[in-house]
Amino acid sequence: MKKVLCLVFSVFTAAHAFAQLRSSSESHSGEVSVLIKDTTASDDSFYSLGKDGFLVYWKSDNSGERYQISSKQIKAAVLHPTKKEIAVYETDGSSINTISVWDVSKMSRKYSVNFEDSILSLCYSKKGTYLIAGTSTELGTIFINSSNGNLEKPITDSMNMMSFVETTDTEKSLMSYSLTGNICYYSFSDKKLKAKIPSTKGLNSPVVFSKYRYFAGINAGNIYIINAKTGKTILEHSAVKPYLLVINDDLYYYDATSSKAGTLYKFPVENDEIKKPVVFQNFKSSMRDLISDVSILSNSIVFGTSSGDIYKAEIAENETKEMTLLTTKNLQKINDVSIVDNRTYILTNKSLFEGMIDNPEVPELTSVKELIPVSNYTNLLCHEGSLIVWSKNTNNPVYSFDFTTKKLIKLFTPQGQLVSLKSCAGQLIEIESGKTVKKYNFDRKALQEVYYGSGVQDAVMLSSEDLYIAKTVTNSIDSPLIYVNTRTHETLPLKIDADYVYALSNDEVELSNKPDEKNIYALGIKHNSKNSSTVLLKYNATKKTTEVIYDFKKLNMHSFNIIYNQNVYNNVLDSTITSVNVKSKKFTSYDRSNSLPVHVSNNFEYIYFINSDGSLSLLKPGSSSILKDYYITNEKELFN
């Protein structure tokens, strides 16, 4: 039987009580998945949420306050009817399915509930007593106490496959619709099913209107309007890409492709009879994007698009109104930062820049200078005083940047997808397609294959011959860490205290100062009968011993892990970057910007966090606070 995985409460200290928001009109970086009117506001303020994990609060003056609440895509969201709280459904499209509740006045998470499978519906009861989630499993419909996150059972009869749930205003009863085609009515007083009415199967985006008399949904582009008491379809209407909307308890729909910018239709009700839809309003726009969501505000209608943009238009019956673009795309995305000979290099989605510093005594970036246009590249790497430019998960050529000519010099082209490229022990090694490890010979200008095998997770070299590989295993006998001598090709399994190992890192400074003490710092997964946890491991390659430096008490199989100056940085905890000092075992949790950090770079003077929205955060070593956030505009200017 499928079960709720866990309930997680987020505790925030005073220092983190109020999140760092950023005011900007910048668009979402991916599809806009949800638009919701702020029902607590008297104006046209609204929220937008996207597949980029951002929650943006748009004020009536069209300015947006941005905060990334998830590293996963957001599929659905609902507002609490009386409190400044929002519940969101976030997922990776597979095994991670989470409902989290946020206090939007502080942008702090109250609690979250994890599920093994997808969520079919999400709503608050009309008074806000319950947060209700319909699931596709034997769990049926879940009732969460919206105040404390506890699971409750106000309805004891089964409520399976419910893609729609709505309570009455008094919260004495509820109506639901299952994908199997049943309209059901339940009573909270005796917790029982009162009526089960067969109806049309497989309706999506369901709504109720006209004082709960009618139920409507969409199937294959057709709109079905159903008598909610009898289950009988009273009207079926064909559309292209309809979005159902309820305005003042009347049913409307916006058809995204029926004209150049779409049309808003209304289903009139005459003498208690629903008529075929009539044109209520047309729109005009030069927009070429696909509409992804639509929402009605007090005096206007807003449209989300597949590209992340948001448009707005005035509601005016029998008129044609212009769709006005609210969002902008003024920023380049910073993909990576690397330090070579105390110079800072920044790679964006458009160019390679050098970060300029006015005062060497205070080595903070003040401007950027474009070195060369570069597109479709994601990563920088410092190797033996040279700057390597490469792109993760592609087979794009790998280049070295010539500081004299300001040109890119091709080193090699991967045969498979380039998963990883590292500089370690004076060697440049790469992993292709999760099964081949190669090192690059600069004298011969050629790649040499040093290992081939399935399930390669990561690799690191501790000398010109000593290669260590983390790989997946299919049984308890095999080891997730192996040793390969690249000269003799001897391969040995190594004993390590973990069931799964990834994100290998070595301290080049430590290796040069203490060549006899060869350590690998890795993230490992340890399973037991109760739970699984990610731990930071230190593997001593000389003594062949394993030490658990820190237990994060959380499962994460996709974190980065990098060591600078005896501090190992990673994002195992998802919402923040942490570090553990390998000597003192001191654990530090760092502040975050409005965007989630995804990578770290370090020049010993400062720490740089590369954030998922393409910004750069600056921190001082020894401090957990962010000093500045940097952005690079399309006009190639740096601002903070």
C-alpha cells in the first residue's frame, strides 16, 4: 500500500524570519504553471508560480516580488481563504511529490507533506480548516489540518481518485468528482458518503457554478456541462484549447487559439437553461507563445505563457482589448564562475566576462568586461593556470581560453554526453555518458580511456595513476567505490561505509602539502530499516579507512560537493548551501538570496554562490551572510 512518506516542519530562527525578496519584472525562466488572484487584496494583485520553482507576487502597479520556494517544478497552488498562506504542489515528475504550505507575509515554509505518487487535486475548505489533497493511490483523499499540518480523518468513507473537491461555505458537507466519473456528496457530521452519482468519465480542470447546480470539465478539447444532482450531461461544446473560468458564479472559458490572441466566451443562463457560449470579449496581441494558464482578477485577466512571460488585459464586454506584456527578459544568466591567477571569470548564457575590481584592498566586483561571445556553454574550470570552457550533459567541444589572443582553442570533442570534467592531481579527467572515464593528454592533444563500465557516478584522481570511481551497484557484495591504476589498469573494489556514493572531491592544497595523506571527500547514502540518510564521508586512500564527518539526516542523491580551504560545501539540504570543516567538524548554514543556490566558487578572499536564476551571491569566508547579489544585463553591465 502506498503511504504518505513524512510530515516535515520547518523551523525558522529570528535571523531567517523574513526572506530576502527581490523586486523585479523579470519573467519566469520556464512555463508559468499557476496564476492566482490575491483574494485578500482589493486591487488586481496576484501570484504567479512556475516550473522554475519561483513564487512571484505581482502588485497592482505591475511590479513583482520574487522568491524561489522550490528547486522542483510547481504544478498546482491554492490560497488560504482567510490567511496570507499558500499551499503548493511541487514535483520532479517522478518520485518526489510534495505539498508545502508557505506564510507569504514572511516567505517562510510552515510545513510540508511528502507523497509517493502524484497529486490529482488540491484545495482549501471554504473556512480554511482543512487543506485537502486528492491522490491517485489507496490513500484516497488526504485532509490536512491547515494550522498545524497534522493529518485528520473527517470523512471515513473512501474518497479515491478525486480530481476535484469543494466544501460548502459552512464546511458541513463537500462535493467531489472522481476520474472514474462519479460525482459524490459527503457529510462532515457523520463522516459518510451521502450520494454517489455516475457521470462522464475523465474530465479535467473541473469547476462548479450557479450555486453548485452545475459541474463542468474538459476532455480532449470538449467542454462538458453536467447537472450536479443527476450527473446528466446537459451541454457538450467543442473548443480548441479551453480554460474554464467562473466569474460571479457564471461559467466562461478562454480559448487560447480560436483567434490571434484568443477569445473569452460566456455560457448564458436563460430561464434556468444553459445556452451555447457567446463571445464575451476578444483580445489582440503580437504574442507568439502558447498560453499555459489564465486567471481572472478584479478588473482584468492575466495570461501565463510557456516561455515564462505574463500578459494582462482589461475585462470589457463586447470589446477587443490589447494584451499588455508585464514581464521583461533583461538579464543574462550567470552559469558559472572560476578564479584563475586571482582573476574572476564569469560565464553567462551569452558571453565570457572578466570581473573587474577597482580596489585591490576590497576585491569586490565593480563591473564586467566581455572577453568573447559564448553561447550554449554552462561550465568553467581552472586547470593548471588555464581556463577551460565546457558544457554539461552535451557533446559540445571542450575549449581552452587563450588569455593573450582572447580566443577559444579547441581541446577535444566528447564522443558521448559530457557528464563531468575535473582538474585533479594535475590531470584533466572527464566522464562520458555515465560509463566512460577518460583523461586528456595535453602533449598528444588526445583523450585516453582509462575506465569503461556501467553506472559511473563520479571520478577523481589523487595522482597521475591513481583513479577512484564512484559507481552504482546492484547487490550488497559489490562496492560503490573502486580503485583503478590508469597505467596497469588494475581495478580493485574498496571497502567504504555507504550503500551509494557520489560527488567525489579532493583538496588540491591538502594533496600538495601532504602528498602521503590522500583523502577523498564524498557524499554517501546509508540505508537502514527506518530511513535513509545522506552523509559526508572522508575516505583515506592511504589507510583505506572511512570516516563519517557529518550526517545530514536527509536523503539527497543529487547534491554537488566541493572542497575549498578545508571546508566542504554542498546543497544536500536543498534550500541552502552548507559547509563542514573537515578538521573541526564545524557545520555552517549560509543565508540564501531570493533564488536557490546551485553551485559554489571560491577565491579564498570571497565565496561566490551561483543561483538558479542566473544571479551571483557574494559572501565573506567565515560569515554566513550574503554581502551582495550580482546580475549581468543584456547590455553587458553588472549591477547589484
